[in-house]
Amino acid sequence: MEGSYLGHSYKRAQNIVLVSLRSYLILKCYKNMIPEYLTLNTGAKMPALGFGTWTSVDRNIVGESVEYAILEAGYRLIDTAYFYECEDQIGEALKRVFATGKVKREDLFITTKVWPTFGTRIEEGLDRSLADFGLDYVDLCLIHCPVPIKCDSPDGKPLWPLDANGRMIKDHSVTHVDMYLQLEKAYKSGKAKAIGISNYSEIYIEELLKSASVVPAVNQIEIHPLLPQRKLAEYCQSKGIALTAFSPFGGEGAPILKNEAVKSIAEKYNVTTSTILLSFPLNLGISTIPKSFKKQRILDNLKVIDLEQEDIEKLIAIGSKSPVRYDREEFGVDLGFEDWKPELFP
Ligand SMILES: NC(=O)C1=CN([C@@H]2O[C@H](COP(=O)(O)OP(=O)(O)OC[C@H]3O[C@@H](n4cnc5c(N)ncnc54)[C@H](OP(=O)(O)O)[C@@H]3O)[C@@H](O)[C@H]2O)C=CC1
Ligand SMILES: O=C1Nc2ccccc2C1=O
């Protein structure tokens, strides 16, 4: 009796172990569908989900938000730019983070962007960011956008010089290809472990690749269900250029969180709409960098899930016919995006 009882409990234990092992393996495969990192064409691993830092409303709390995001929430990628005018605050935050001894420089992936008022002095633009950070290298440095902007002052300001007609003043003495070739020098000097581009459409990338000796590691562009940019994304991926989706919620005020079609997919999975919007690029192998300076949202924005193929397709369909671009800055040139509508940029 005792023997059979022991035998029974042994079998039960064995079953429990087998079932647990099977669940673990299923869960492991399931979890693995969303990448934790993207491997760049340099071989470096870039965290797939990072922390955005651009704001026009609450710049005074960028530093403390970055500190919280790294130390309390566990973000390891910080996305910033000279244009955001907060890199000094981020530098101070990084010093506080390193002083805890819990996170080291090599645990973090810092992305910055050189603003094109430094069109003829790209390396100097990067040096200014490095000085503000108090770092001797960044993990990724991007040309912020492919339109050189006129500037005569050492600090690259004004960032958005306008002529008497309110048009942004371009610098015709330099091309977007020249800007990138200067960035290649910074890469070769080790100040940027990887280099890339931002706001580049296919036509600009084609031109760039004819002269570049270093294929951009990343193109950072606006991507979300209302602007899926599938053709550009697939083109970049075919060239070994990883993508980062900016404005995953549609930018300030997070307008896409109110989209009914996205909401109904969130209901199906019993998750928040923000989880769906962040899971969307990740399920397509695209990294993303949501911005929030609110503690609970900083934590919430780490929640992502695997989406079924039919839902990924539903999300792509939302903006495929009539894409909506929220980042509508007027550079005075056609940036060559498929959804470009001149009337949006009068
Ligand atoms: N390369 C480029 O040209 C560009 C790059 N970027 C980068 O991409 C990052 C992200 O894009 P961004 O334009 O900031 O916009 P996002 O799409 O990340 O949206 C930010 C807005 O969403 C709100 N928000 C964040 N999380 C939540 C949540 N869980 N629930 C409700 N609201 C939320 C934020 O408010 P709150 O802070 O109050 O939570 C803020 O108003 C930028 O910060 C920047 O680093 C952005 C634009 C252009
Ligand atoms: O995050 C950003 N917000 C912006 C607004 C205008 C131009 C560039 C950017 C960014 O990179």
C-alpha cells in the first residue's frame, strides 16, 4: 500500500515536472517571439525597447525621469538628441546612476542625433553631446534628418532658423551625403560605436549607399499603425539597416491611444492600448522608444505581448490606405516619403 502510494506520488511528481517543463518550453518559445535586442550590422546588440526623451512641455524633469527609467524600471536604451536640449540633464542623471554602482556604462545603450545645423561640423556636433553626457562614446549616433540647416554659431543655434517668409533656412553648401560621410569619421574614431540616420526615405538612402563606406546601422523613423511604412521598413531591413519606430503613440498627447480599431485589439488580449502600440513594431522586428515622464507609465510601457499574425495585419491595415504622419516638421523640401502630401507642408 505504502509502496503503491509512493509509486503514485512519484508518478505524480514526474508528471508535474514534465508538465512544468513543457509549459516552460512553450512559454520560452512564446516569449522569444518578441526580441529583447536587435543585432545591428556592427554586431552590437541594441535593446528593442528604449526610453524616449523628447518633450516640449516637461523638460525640467527629463533627468529624474531617465534616472527612474534606468534604476527603477530597468530600461537600458536612452534615446536623445542635441535638438532636445536636455543632454546636460541626462549627463547628470547618468552620473547619479553610475554612482549607485548598480548600472555600469557598458550596461547602457545611449543613442544621440546630430542636428543638421552642424551640417559642416558633424563630429563637433557629436562632441558637444558627448561633453554634455560626460561620456567618451555613444552607442549609436544618427544624422537627425537629411536636410542641412544654415548656421553660423558654434553651438548650432538657432536650431530652426527662419527667413523673412517663415521658411527654414537650408545650408546649400553641404549635402545629406556629406553629413553622413563626416559621421563615418566619428565612427572610425570610436566616438560612436554605431552610426545611422533618422527621417531618411528610400530615395535618400539609395543615394547615401552609393557613397557610404559604412552602411547605416539604424534608420529611426515614425512608425505606428496609422503610419506603418511597410515598404520603407522592408527596404531598410533588406539592406541590413535596423529600424527604430519613433512616436509609437503618435507623439505628444498620445493621440493613437484613442483609436477605436487599436482599442478593440487591446480588448481581445485584455491589455491596454499602449501595450498593443508598443507590441506592434516589436512584433515586426522593429525597435521602439516610447516617451513618458510619469512613473506608472514608464513601468507600464515595458509591457509587450506577442500578437497573432491576423492582428498584426489588422494594425497595418489601419493606416495603409490613408497614412497619418504626426511629425510634420517643415524642412522646405520633399523628404521623399510615400505618404508625402504637399498640402500638409504648405
Ligand atoms: N528622430 C526623430 O526625428 C524623432 C525621434 N523621436 C524620439 O521618439 C521618442 C518617442 O516619441 P514621442 O514623439 O515622444 O511620442 P510618443 O509616441 O512616445 O508619445 C509620447 C506621449 O505619450 C504620453 N504617454 C506615454 N506613455 C503613455 C501611456 N502608457 N499612456 C498614456 N499616455 C502615454 C506621454 O505623456 P507623459 O510623458 O505625460 O506620460 C506623451 O504625451 C521621443 O521622445 C524621441 O526620443 C520622436 C520624434 C521624432
Ligand atoms: O523627438 C523629436 N521631436 C521633434 C520635433 C521636431 C523635429 C525633430 C524632433 C524630434 O526628434
